[in-house]
Amino acid sequence: MINLLPGERIDDLERNGYKIIQNSDKFCFGMDAVLLSGFAQVKTGEKVLDLGTGTGIIPILLEGKTEGKHFCAIEIQEESADMARRSVALNCLEEKIDIINGDIKEASSIFGRASFDVVTTNPPYMNDNHGLKNPDLPKAIARHEVLCTLEDVVREAAAVLKDKGRIYMVHRPHRLIEIITTMKEYKLEPKRIKMVHPFIDKDANMVLIEATKGGNPFLKVEKPLIVYKEVGKYTDEIYDIYGY
């Protein structure tokens, strides 16, 4: 029996019968996490680490979509980590997914260096120069670089990845140059970039990035992903990613 706390609900993920516990007063996963789970490539038998997992949406979706061997996730907010653990138990995935309540900045100490084939991350998008911090601390931590910076995320990803391991990140286009520069500083070579546009005639508002540890320079810019064909109606590609 999974206990729900006040304000929590169970949402159907429409994949493998999996469900997730969320609390709309705290923080719910967004489309960016779902798109990242569709962009990330996990091969048979690979070990995956999700940095800043929130309520565990990415490892749960990747376990359902891929043949990865094991999934670990780290989340600094104890309340979110607890929700993630209960969602893992709700889906009977305790043997496949481990949720750790800890600091991204210490990931390589917690998990060990060169211990994962794949890292995924949906990090805070906004630094102190961008946007107003949400007065609700759990949401502020998730959206702004309150407790970790982009460099912290990239540095720890590079440390925990095996040689030729891969990182998959979703972020905002306005920070793309900073992301690429930081990745290259830590020997993560960008390999694939996909821009995400809300409508075909609108500017991109998300970017998906794959980089390889110790990879050779060669970047593929993939065709853009368009979210809506009209107001309230997703494109076929979005429906495919969601599994509808």
C-alpha cells in the first residue's frame, strides 16, 4: 500500500501501466522531462544516472522505454526524493531504480567515478541573471540555480561517465553557447542538438543536447521538434514520444 500525503495525487504515465505521484503545490514534471526521455538513447545493459531527478519521472520513463540494466537518480530535496521512491515502489521497480537523496555536486563521490554509461539531466534553467526566483523554495530550487550551477552538473556528469559514455540534457536555447563551452571544458563533446519549438512559426524554447565523454568533434543538428500543430493539439511526433 502506497501512502499519499496531503496534496498528492497519482497520475497515469500512459506507458507500461506506470504511474507517478505528484503534488501540484510543490513541483510536477513538465514536457521537458518527457522530451528528454524520448531523446535519450539507452542501450541494452547500460547503467544510467539521472542528475536532479525531481519526483523520478525520467528514470521511470526510461525504464519503460529502454532495455537499460539499472537506473540511479539523485535529488537534493528530501520531499521530492521521497515521492520518487514511493513512485518507484508503486510501479514495483525497486530492483531496477534507486533514488538517492543527495547533492548533485557530490555525485561522483556518492556513485564513484566512471561508473555509468549514460547520464540524463533536466537541470535548473535560470541563473541569477535570468528570471524571478519562485518564492516557493521547492519550485525555485528546481527552476533556478539555487543549489547547483550548470558547471556543477556538467562537471559531475563528466566524472561519473565512463569513457565514451553519453550525457543527455534538456535546457534553454539562450544558454546554448555556455552549455557547449562548459561541456567541452570537461571533455564532453556535443554530438546531437535538437531545437524544440512550441509552434512551427515560433522561436525555440527548449534545446535537447547529447554529448560523448572523450568523443571526437562532430556535431549533428537534427530537424527541429514542433510541439503543437494548432492550439491544444500536439503534433504526431509529440504523441509518439508520450506513447499515446
